Amino acid sequence: MTADLVVTGIGVVTEAALAPRGAGAKGWFDHRAELGRGYKYLPRASQYLLAATARALADTGSPLADVPEHHRAITVGTNNGMSELQGEFDRTVIDGDSTLLSPATVPYFSVNLVGSRVAMEHGLKGFSLGVHSPRVAGLEAVQHGVRALRAGRARWLLAGAAESPLDRSEPGAAGSEDGAVALVVERAEEVAARGGRVHGRVHVRSFLLPPPLADTPRGREEAERLLADAVAALGLVRRRPGVWVVGGDDPVTRVVGDALGEDATRVRAGAGCLEPAVRVAALLREAFAEQLVVGVAAQGNVSVAHVVPAAG
């Protein structure tokens, strides 16, 4: 298993984290106050991720310069991080002409660029990966990044999730997620050698439960089988930790929740992949026992994160 890899830094940038007393929706994040000058034209999701990364790096208590640049890596999950900007692109071209597009923003037609500024500013040259599976992209970013670390692709990982609201023309825009989470993952032996602090460990396994199958009499049986395989792969054959199911109101989420039992805590998520990552970060900081965070998408994507806080 991944007991040799530990989370040493956590950064969360959401309205609940930065403005818990209810600052206005437009005022909870000030990119100049958080980042300084030079970030005005970055997509909001990229601004959030930069701010979350700064918090995670400070939380490690260790200079990043101690890790060679080619051993530093980044994996980022996002679903809607470029949606508003891409909507503006579409309206500009449809109502006017492509020559009216801003050179400062047009490179962000690609959703894979949400983490690019973070990688450039912090010299994350080991590898850079964007993950975009519905609802579970943030958890999959941890899964793929940890697997690459174990394969020797890097020694240090920033795994994150970043979202900003859907474009106003998109269905579900009113329920959009907004913010970012960043986790620093390192080798346990290196952290121990410097006397660093450890928040805990996160292991993730994912699978697909096709919606047409979920919405049949065989759906629960198949969900139970796939969940059992994922839990076994996480080394939890004989243990039953607390369970959080993060999803929406759809057949896949319902059947997965039913398969996990009545004791599972249901969490309603908005449009995006942020909530499962926020839940993982909170458990690493606050929980005293291992937990499962199960992200579920209406499209059938399911990720099971085993969170083991250091306090547990």
C-alpha cells in the first residue's frame, strides 16, 4: 500500500474557509491581496489554486528548494474551471469576431491549463497532469499522482482540485462550486529525516458504474461488487471505517449510497469536483479515525478515498 507516502501540507481556499462569517459572494476572494500584482487575467480557478498552493507549502514547514525541480510534480482535477472564460470566448466569436479575443486570456481555452501557472511558479517539472472526470477528478488527481510517485516519476507531489462557477448559460450554474484544495504528498522517510509534521495518508481507488446498469434491479448488486473490490484494494477487507458519500440526486449516487448502508453520511455536492477534496482535507485536519470519502458522479464515475489522519 502507500504507507510510504504521506500528506504534509494542506491548503483550502473556499468562501467557507476564508470568509466563514458570510462575506459577500463577490468579496470573499481578493486576488491582489492573496497573490499580489500580475494575476488579474488568470482564470479564477487558477487564482484559487495558486492561493491554496501557497497555504499548503507554508503548512509543510519545509523549503521547496530542498527538492530538485525535476522531482516535483503536480496533478490537478477540475470540471468547470474554465467554463466562464470559455463562455465569454463563445459569445465574443458569435456576436463579433475572433480578433476581439484577448491575447491575455485566449490561451485558457484549454481546461488543462488550470494548474500551469502553479507549475511554472514553483518549478514543478517532474510531471504535470490534468484530470477531468465528473465529480471525482480531485480524488483521481490524488490517485494518479500517488501512483506516479510510487513508480519513481517524482519525489514530491502537489495534488489538487480547483473549480469556479459554470458559465451562466450552462444548466446547473446556480449550484456551481467555487474554490480550490491543495495537498502536498511526500515520502515518509524524507519527512521523518527532517523532523517534519505529517497530517496523514490518502489512498484512492476508482471504478465506473454505468448509469443504465445502476438504474436496474442488478444495480445494487453490481455496486456492492465494485465497492468491495475497491475497498479490498485499499487494504480494508476486515475494517469498516466511517463513510461519506458525496454526490447528487441521480441513480448512480443512490445505488452506491444504498450499497454502503444506512450508516453512510450523504453529502450533497454542487457542479464540480471540489467537495470530495474539501471533505478529504477536513478529515486529514480534524478526524481522529480513518474514514472513506466516496465521490459519485451521475455519469457513473466513482472514487473511493481512504483517509487516515495522523491523529488516528
